[in-house]
Amino acid sequence: MQVMQISDFKSNLSEVISNIDAMPISITQNGSEQAVLMSKHEYDRMMDTMYMLKIVSLGKKQIEEGKTYSLDEAVKIAADAAEDEA
């Protein structure tokens, strides 16, 4: 990850934004990393990954709690939901 001081970031804002697809940039202030700038595409990918990990975690928790369905039960639930939407 590229590291950039906030003063350099401010003075080169247009150039930084136009080249942001390459990699995220860590922005420092007084020598301490304060923010990360990334492209919209990378942000969307990160959010998609986080969403999928959350779903997997929820699924594991439900399995541990015994909140599971047989295949036949799951198919019936899905079919009933599809009928309700129609």
C-alpha cells in the first residue's frame, strides 16, 4: 500500500484520484496513518467479500444452534416463498 502525507495528497489530489485504481493509498497526518483511499471498484469488492463472510458466519452459527432444515424442508420453504411472491 502506498503511503502519502496529507499535504502531498491535498496538493496532488487530481493526480491521486486519477491513479487510484492501481492500489489503495494510506494517508498520514503528523506521521500517523489516519485514512485509506481506494477506488470505488475495490471498495465494492471489499464490501461484497464482507457481506459473504457475514452470511457464512451466520450460517455456521445457525448450524451450531441446530437451526437447520432437511433438503425436502428447504425445497418446500423455497417453493412456498416463490408462490407468495407470484
